[in-house]
Amino acid sequence: MSFRRIEDAPSNKTALVRVDFNVPMADGKVSDDTRLRAALPTIHALQAKNCKIALLAHFDRPKGKRVPEMSLKPVAEPLGRLLGAPVGFAGDCVGDEASAAIQALPAGGVILLENTRFHAGEEKNDAELAKQMAALGAFYVNDAFSAAHRAHASTEGVAHLLPAYAGKQMERELDALNAALGNPKRPVLGIVGGAKVSTKLDLLQNLIAKLDRLAIGGGMANTFLFAQGHDIGASLAEKDMADTARAIMKAAEGKCKLLLPVDVVVATEVKPGVAARIVGLDAVGAEDKILDAGPETLRRLIAAINDSATLIWNGPLGVFEAPPFDKATVAAAKHAAALAKAGKLVAVAGGGDTVAALNHAGVTDDMTFVSTAGGAFLEWMEGKPLPGVEALKHG
Ligand code: 3PG
């Protein structure tokens, strides 16, 4: 299976490029430009080929209607600043306005087209809308790995109507994810945290089949501890998932070593200045909430990281937003990042909370790769084919 890459794309033509500019905004301004910066290598590569560049993207969930607050217009200016040249904006992603704006572009010029989700056909992967999009360019580039789990007109449909290429960010994501889970250096350790087992069931099942060790943290670890018969007091847990947790533990036997907390940090409330205690699993009080992994659990996790060649991480180990319950997450992240920086570990992380946790630990830049994707990263970790990626494959 292979992808056409930007290097193989034609010169002096119009490239229709799907990017993910679903960026955080505050007061009508882009408040985090990570996804804008992620698109720069592809734009630069196409400019070097003298192509005109028309950017297709969605923003938020306007559900097929024109919602003025969900316009992509505020993105054009900061993107232009990053590129060092103004980026034009067209008020529609198809039709005469878009086509005239593209016509007027100089070679190497960039135009951002309005939110694809203003059209009801986008999320329905409507063939007519895809055709209208395809009419705007000579070839299509998908650089939006983080939207590739959506089979929409701009991510999937249009890829079948024009010669389709993987963009640079798409390539980086796929290479990194392949190094972490597709064809990794072993042993491979996974760290999965977050609140709920129920939302990460497919992910856990896929990971126990592929990894050598899997550390489970965060709220979901409480469900596993409860399923093992421990008293978890007033901790967040999905008690109705106990059978499922036991089935996962059974399925992992002999294949993937599960690392569950052996000690925990508890408090009766999550609030600054509250008294936090480190306790063994037999000493969680009726009023206690488990809010972080304890020091012995952390010691074992660090030993497992040291013994691994590859780490794949999704989800924090505790309530990292509320120190002191960030200790285990920060310490494990710092340790993994230092090994990755020294070239001793391939450390790949992704998923909304995870990126926030790594930023909080100040180690994002030292990891081998941090995905820009949320939902797409999770679906990929679940082993599901991503329609936007599948549509780029040849032969
Ligand atoms: C994201 O922000 O994760 C992607 O852009 C997908 O957005 P969606 O969940 O609204 O499809």
C-alpha cells in the first residue's frame, strides 16, 4: 500500500489542499496556532512547485448551516503572518466566488475557502458537493490527519475525483504512528489514562493485542481496581463496567502485561490546598477519591519505560489540571521525554487531554512525536481504518 506524496505532484497547477484549521479561538481570534503551523511545510512545498494553493477546512460543527461565528475568516490573517505573505479568503468553499478568487491568485498564492461544514453535503459526503470542490483544483492534497476519521466530501469524496496526495503533516503523522504501533521497535509500552473505560474499550482491546505492556491510569484505572475487588471509596469509576474490565484483564493474560496502580493519591475533594494522602489499595477511605497514581506505581511505570524501546501514550494518569494531582503524569512525561530526547525511546503521544498534559509538564517538544489529532488518533489507536487515509492509498 502506498501514497502519492507532494514530491510527485505536478508544478504550476492549482492544488486543493484539505487542512485541519479546527483551532481553538478566544474572542474571535486564534488562541493556539499549532494546527496552522502544522500546515506550513505542505504550503511551502507547493509554493516551491509554483502552484496556486486553495485551502479547504472545517471549523466547529455548524451542521450544514451558515453560522457567522463559525467562519474561518479569522484564520486567514494569522496564517498569512506565519507564511510572511497575505492569505486571501473566499466566502464559500465551492462555486463562482471560490473559483474567481482562485483564478485571481498569483502562482504560489494562498487562499483560504470558507468552512466546508456550512454545506449540508460535507458531512453526508455528498457526491455533488465533492464534484464542485474537485472542479476548483487540478489535484488534491490531504494534510488533515486529524480530520481523517471523518468520511466527508472534503476528506474522502473529493480524494476519488482528483489525483490525490498525502501532505507533509499527514505523512509525518502516519510515519510516527506506524513507528509506534504499526511496526514498532519492541518492547512496546502503552500508557492509557482518562476518565472512562467505556469510551476506550475498543482502544484497550486493540492495544492488549499489540503491546508488550500496558499501564492503565486516570479514572479508568479505578474501574479496574474496583473490578479486582478493591474498595475505591468515593472515586470516579464505572462500576457497571467491572465485568468488561475483568474480561480485558483475562484477555491480556499471557499476551500483554497490565500495569495497574498499586498505590494511589487520595483526597476528599479536588480543590487547591486540600490535604492529599498516599495510601495503599487496602486503605482507601469511604470518603476518599483516587486522584493520582502513587509513588510506588510511578516507580514501576518508570522502570517499565526504561525497559521499553517504544512508548505510545494517550490520557493522563491523574487529575493533572489540579496540582498536586499532576505528579505522576508530570514525572512520567518528563522521564519519557528525556529518554526520547537522548534517542533511547521512541515516544509518541496524542489525543486532546494528553497534549494538554504534556504541555503542562513542559515536554511536548522533546517527545519523538505528538499528534495534532484528537478523535482521529483515538480511532487509529483502536485499529480502525481512517476513511481520509484509506482514500489516499493506491494499489
Ligand atoms: C478535531 O478537531 O479533532 C478535528 O478537526 C475533527 O473535528 P470534529 O470532531 O468536529 O469532526
